[in-house]
Amino acid sequence: AIGNEGCGNYAVSDDGTLAYLAGGRTRRATRLVWIDRAGKPELAPVPEHNYENVVISPDGTRAIVQINEGVTALWMYDIGRDTLTPIGNSAGSSQAPLWTTDGARVIYRGTRKGTRNLYWRSADGSGDEERLTSKPDVVQTPTSVSSDGRWLAFNEGGPQVPGGTAIWVMRLEGDLAARPLFQAPAGE
């Protein structure tokens, strides 16, 4: 489990390869570990960091890793070259990365000036991040992109949300307006 969130961080590629974050000597000393189908672990040849999340790209050649070193940032791990590079420059913490279906963009929760809304940017780090949502007093977390790449589903939580939680959807082309899909009136 990572920190106070009480969950393991792992991802499985289409070919069945498992990648997970193994705990190190302390919370700030974690390593990326690859597990093949036979269950054999192999440390990724990258330095120890305070890794918090890992998400493998749709084509299996890259992974986005979330690293917390004062500010939580997203880094690109090129699996074939064993390189780790920050993805662009953000004005605050970036968490909960999610790939678009085509692997061209990364969607994430950005904490900017006290809000926790959704952003996306080119996966190669070029250009500026683009804000997808703008809503105060909620925490929005991307959860999945439809297989055709046209829709994003995300969770919205916080004291302003009836029942404390809701699932929203938004189109990823044309009008990017979000709409509620499901609200849990009693937090179920």
C-alpha cells in the first residue's frame, strides 16, 4: 500500500506483463519492478524515487510514473531505452495519470491554485497543459477513456457533491462539456 490511500499501485499491459511499485526501505525509497508472466521480478534500471503511481501506455512502450518529491509530478519512462524524463512543466502537483486510447495524450488531476481539476497534455511533453474542467471545491480524478477515445469518465468527490461522490463523463472532442453520469445519494 502507498501512503494513506490504502491501495497497491500496479498496471498490466495487453501482453500480460505486470508492473508495480515495490516498497523500499522507506516511503521515499521505492523502485519500479517488472514482473513477467512466469512471475519473475526484475528491477527497472532507474533510480529510487518516491514513486506513487505507474500507468503503461496502450502500445506498451512507455509508462507514466507519478513521483512525489515536494511537488507531485508526472514522468515518462521509456521502457526500451530505460530513460525517465519529466513530462512538461506544471504550475502545481499532477496526479492520477491516464493515457488516451491512442497514446498521444495524458489526462491527469492537477492541483492548481487550490483546485483539483482535470488537465491533459501531449504525452511527449511538448506544448502546454490544457485545462479540461474548471470547478471549485471538488476533487476530480480521471478513471477511464472509452475504447474509441471519444469519452472520458472521471470521479468527482468532495463536500459539495451530494453523497460525497459522483461519476461524470465528458467528450474528448468538440465541446468538452462534462455531465454527470451517476451520483450516489448516500455515498454508496
